[in-house]
Amino acid sequence: MKKLWIILTYLVFAILLVAPLVKMTQSAFADGWSGFVESISRPEALHALMMTGLVVLCVTVLNGVFGIMTALYLVRGKWLGRRLRSVMNSIVDLPYAVSPVIGGLMIVLLVGPDTAIGAFFEKIGVNIVYAFPGMVIATLFVTFPLMVREIMPVLEEIGDDQEQASATLGAYGWTTFRRVTWPSIRWGVAYGAVLTIARSMGEFGAVLVVSGNIINRTQTATTLVYQDVENFNIAAAGGIALVLAAFSAGLLLLMEWTKKRREVH
Amino acid sequence: MQHVEVRGLDKHFGSFHAVKDVSFNIQKGHLIGLLGPSGGGKTSILRMLAGLESPDAGEILFHGKRVNELPPQERGIGFVFQNYALFKHMTVFENIAYGLKVQKTPKAQVRERVMELVELTGLKGFEQRYPQQLSGGQRQRVAFARALAPEPQLLLLDEPFAAIDAKIRQELRSWLRELIERVGITSIFVTHDQDEAIEVADEIMVISQGQVEQKGTPWDIYKEPATPFVASFIGESTQVEHAVKLHGFDRAAETAGTRALIRPEYVEVGRPIEFPLLSATEEGVVQHLHFRGSQWLVEVQVGDQKLITYRSLEKEPLQVGDPVRVMVHRAYLYNEQRSWIAENRFKVDPMSMMI
Amino acid sequence: MRLPAKITQTLSFVQVSKLEEDPVQTSWLRHKGWTYGFRTTVLLYFVVLIVLPIAGVYVYAFTDGWAPFWESISDPIAWKAVLLTLKLALIATVINVLIGTMIAWVLVRYRFYGRTVLNSLVDLPFALPTAVGGLMILLLLGPNSWVGGIAEKLGFDIVFHQPAIVIAMVFVTFPFVIRAIQPLLEEMDASAEEASYTLGASRAATFFRVILPQIAPGIAGGAMLAFSRALAEFGAVVLVAGNIPAKTLTASVFIYGEVESDNNLGAAAVSVLLLTLSLLILWFINRVQRRGGRA
């Protein structure tokens, strides 16, 4: 009985995860090594990868800073009041419930060129939608809960005894945060950051809607994969997808590592 | 007829030798306490009897039939777990009925039996509660009722009172004893609390480092401990390195390296006039006095040895620093070869002083 | 907690000089304005990024009142897309509950070769871009592939038909149920199971009567997360579905199509429908979790 279950488990993994991965690798190298290199060294491919990198960088930094602060305020911020905190706490999860396409649509509806805000920004020469800022905002929206939800349980678990002890020893807010709070939450932050990187690298729906998917301008790696498939250029799509998958594999290892470090405390 | 027979039981957990060649018999209807320090192998023995753990070597027989290969489902046992292991998602009624339901007992019969047990364990009115709505003592009762419901032949209890407040524990102990007597079921329980074992069990097995040190009635074990471990584990005692130096034990402890364990109740202290046989006493000085509610705990220095004893509140009070007479009635002596109980020779034979 | 000023002063004289690297420069750091500045910034960020966009969609969908909204969602293509999404997401969730429960059980209870690797692999769909997931499924099951060829001969159509959408949804939501059950299985008191055995219950009876009820909250929570994620899935689905209206057009792909054809109102209307559904599920998960936490 035990054997049967283990074999079945292996089978599910093989069919659902491993076989597709192998198949994709195969097709990326269908035209040999040169075909793979060619597909990823196209100018639009290089530009798309760069855009993805930039989005990931901006989103991870912004989401890290604001995620940590939001988590701190939600757990410790007595000035917010119980009710408001509980309402905000529920709102944090909303992006989980929103389809990425809808997330993108929201940004377009709010700051698109047809709206008052959009028109204002256009006047002062800043494009949001169909440009880099919009892509970052859309991705920020989608990834917002990841960081907050990783840190909040850690903060709740360690309690505020240590922080109060630090305060009685004469340390002010920033010192207490850096010396007492940060060491306990850093692996939670690291894990949240890895999740954010993975999600922002892979974000597709929201970015597709907001960016307009303009070649060599707002196209990211994932939207390029989509375009290649739509153009029946499957081999090229496979090349880019393989690069992304390789990054994902690296992130997966990082996830495991940070998860273990997190459990040490 | 022996209900339980165990022959040469052995169990390793990895490199840890938990149970070493353990053999014993248990008579039908007896209540046995497995007593010993934590990590001594008591629970492993109990779990092997239940079939939750399989022995590396040895035989377990119930009513003369080997049960080693039987799974726990078919051994006809009831098991009460240390933390009760009640099913959290079931009510008290459902918990107790579980064993009957899985045996496909007719509904009416299940109901009857459960209500009978609810009555017996004093849980009437709590049938529809969930375990988290009960107190520790009540959960304990549910655990008993659940284990008893399928009418097992043997009841196994793993530290049944460990998780209960000291106050209620006392009450539950006598309740359990009474209950088991009424049901008439052979029972084995594990405990590290000697008071509990002495109070509840018909017979105690003292277990240490995977071995049975002694098996006997609580009184036997208290009176005549078979090994130094039992002597030091049961009751309070003071260890004396050189038993020869004790007044009245010079001959008994002749063999070099003989040590003694002396219980407080073996020692008497007092003013010289309190002793009719002054020759059996020696001089000492009161070091400390502790008030213990119903009596004084007296620490007395005799030569280079400190002894502990109790003194009744009725007697004339002592002061720290008072010179007193000390009489050691009895001592548990042991050396590398053997161990035995010796009486103060001047007390037994006061005339020997004259010779 | 505030200390009397005098104590704080004394303490800071003793301690802070050691803690702070540069006591002279940090005085401006302690200005009250910083605290208020941070608080305002974070609150503003929160409102602008999360609250405003969601409210915006609802407002936009109803700007011209009920009639246009109703018209948009009563378009057969629109409501059929929503219904199809619901149906397929439900199927994917059921599949995930079954294989997820099995895998969580195997990964927690059995020790076998490759267990840790499989355990790490569970998160792969989280780490992998969904578009890449979609492409992988397309390549594996597509008409030119080995599997697709066999299926076609047998008369099954996978890619560009509903089965492919279900597979894509199962792939993307694969970790949810497993990760929800695993901690419950790990923390489960082994003695409850043993108690069941000593009371005469077989392995199967013990699983269904004792173990399953204890992991049920995890299964339910994981299933609802998987369901709401499957409802929302776009990247993997759009690549494999073929997107034929009323047949393989899911709600999120429909919304994308409306945006592309500049029909923002239609997109917003269906979005409101889908959003409301997801929000209800989210609210329900929160309630279930809170109840589970209390028990």
C-alpha cells in the first residue's frame, strides 16, 4: 500500500512537473545550441529580459520597504486603532483575489490616458500606462501581500517584549528596529523577497494589459513568450521560457534555503 | 492463570537500548504500576504490550497465547494516553462510542453502553460537549470511558495523571482505583510518581534503564528494597558513604566499601531522657529545622555525617545548635556483592554492650 | 511604553552613547516629524495602490448606471465565459484536492528516496512564470507532440480544448492544497491515531474517521485558494486554450480581449462579477481560518 502511494506521487510529479519541463528544454534546443542562442540574443529578447530585470529590481525594493513598514504598523501600530487595523489586515489579501488581468485593467482605468490623472501626468511628460511606471505599479499591486504576509506572523510570534526591553535600555525607534527587530525578521524578509522576485519575474496578465506589449519598449520576457507563441514561433518562445525557467529553478533553491534559515529561529 | 506473561522483552531505538531482557507475569484482575524515572523504558514496555511498538526480541503472551504478531486492533486492550488523545472533532458521546462503532455494534447497543459508561465515570450531562470544553479531569474521565467502552481485557494507562493539577490528581487517583476494582479489569499503569504508584497499585514494578529492578506489593518494596536503586528511588533517604561508622552497624557493615541508605523514619532524635535505651544512641547536633506543616524536618550532624529525620510537633521543640541523642533504628546496607537490611545491634540485643 | 523622562535621560546617557554610532548626527533622526511622515507615506501607499484601484473598477463599471452593466454581462459570450471558468476551475480544484491530499500524505508520512527533492519541487509552479507553465503544457500536449498525437488518434482533443485549460489550472494551483495540509499532518498528535487503533479501528477507518476530519480545514482552505487562483488564472490558460468564444474562452481571457478592443466598460463589468466572486471566497477563507484557529 505504502509503495503504491509513493509510486503514484512520483507519477504525478513526473507527468505534471517534470515532463513539461523536459519537453520545453528539448524544444528550446530543437535547432541545437545555436538555435537557442539565436532565440535569446535577438534584440527584442535582450530588451525584454532587461525590462523584466528592471521591473523585478524596482518592485522588490519598493515592496520590501513598504511591506516591512506595513507589517510593522499592522502588528504594532496601536495608533491605528483595533478596528482600522483589522480592516487593513483583510485588505492586504485582496490582490490574491484579483485576477492579474483585472489588476492591470484597474491601473488602466485609474491612470490611463483617458482619465484625468493620466492626462495630467501626460501633460508634465510622464507616461504611466503603456510605459515603465505602469508596469511597476501593476506588479507592485500583484505582489503586495507576499512580503506583508511573510513578516506579520514572525512579528506576532516574537511579541514586543524584546522591543520594550530595548526601549527601557534607552534605544530609540530606529536603533531598536535595527538591533532587535530586524535580526528576528530578516529571514522572513528574505523569504518574502524571494517570493516577490519570483512573482514579479513571472507576472504576465497585469503587465500585458498595462504595458501594451510594445516590442523593444515595454515588452517583458513573459509577454515576449506570449507574442512568440501567438506568432507560431514556438522554438524562440522556448528559448526565452527556458531562461526564465532556469531563473525560477534558482529561486526555488533560494526559497528552500531561506525557508530553512527562517525555521532556525 | 496468568493474564499477561512477558519473556525476554528487548527493544532498541536506534542505538538507544530502551528495554533490556524484561520478563514478568501479571495475574488476572491485578492493578500493576510501572514505576521508574523518565526515559527508563516504562512507556516502551506499555506500548509493546499494546502492539503500538514491536519488540526486537522476546515474547508477549495474553492468557497463554502469543500476541506478538497481533496488531493493536486485535489485542483486546484499552489504552489511555498521557495527553488523553481524545478526538477533538468528536463530542464526548462520539469519543466513547468510537470503539463500538468501528466494530459495527448496533446503534441501540452503542447508546446503552455509552450511557452506562457516562454514568459510571460521572460525565452525565457532558455527552454533547467537545473535548476542548472540558476540564483536565473530565478529559481524563472521557479517556477512561473511551478505553473501557469496547470491554477490553487489559487496560493500559500511560502516565494517566501527569497532565492534571495536583489537587484534582489526588481525587482522581482514588476514583480510578475504585473504578478499576468495580470493573474488575487487569490494568497496568505507568508513572514516575512513587506516591501515585504506592497509593493506587496492587503491585509495583520498579523499572530503571530498561530493566525490572523489583516487583512486589508497595509495602514489600518499601520495606525490603531489592536493589540500591529501589532503596534510593522509593521514599526519602540519605546516603552514608562509610556505614561502619554508624553507631550500631559496625559489625553489620564490616565488609570494606559497604554503604548505607537511611530513611528519615529510620532515625530518631531527641533529648537523652526520651530514649529508654541510651546505649543505642550517639551524640549529634541540630543543624537546621524546617517546619513541614504537620511535623519538623530535622537535619542533624552526627560525626561527619548529616542525617535527616522528622520530629513530631507534640514533642518538646528542639533548637538549632542543641546537642541531641540520635538513634538509627535500621539501615539499608549494600556493597558490590549484596544488599540487605540491618537493625541497630544495640537495639536488638542491648546486652551485647555489656560483653 | 513611555518611561519617565528622567530615567530615559539617565539611561540614554549610559546606554545610547554605546548603541548609536554617531550620537551627534542622530538627534535630527529623532524628530517627531519622521514618525508622522512614515505613517502618512505608508497609509497613502496602501490606499493608492490597493484600495483605490479596486474601488475604481466598481465605480467605473457602474458609471452609467445598471443598464450598461447589465447589458455587458448579459452578452452570451461574457456570461458563458464566466460560467465556463467556474466549471473548469471547479474540476481543477477537485483534481487538486485528490492528488494534493495524497501527495501531502506521502511527503509527510513516508521516508523514501527523493522525498526532499519532491518536497522542494512542489513550489515549482509558484516560482515559474505562468506563461512559461502554459508554454510547457502547450509543447508537451500540443498537436505536434508525442502525447498530443496519440490523443488525437484516440479521438481526444487536449490543447485548444477544455482539458488543456483544466491541466493548466491544475498545474498553476498545484502547491496550494499540499502546502495547506502538510503542516496539519505534521503537527497532528500521533496518539489520536494510535488511540483509534487500540480501539479496534482499521487503517482505512482511522484515516476517514480520525485523520481526515483533522486535516479537513486545511483541505478546505487550500481548495478555496486553489479555486480562486484557478478562476483568476490568465497566463497559462491564454496560451493553451485557443480562446474560442463560448467554448474555450475563460473570463480573464475575455476581459483581456475587451481591453484590447477598447471596450473598457465590458471588461470592467465582467471584472466586477469575477472580483465579487473572488472576494466572497477570500472572505469565506478568512472566516474558516479564524474558526479553525479558535478550535
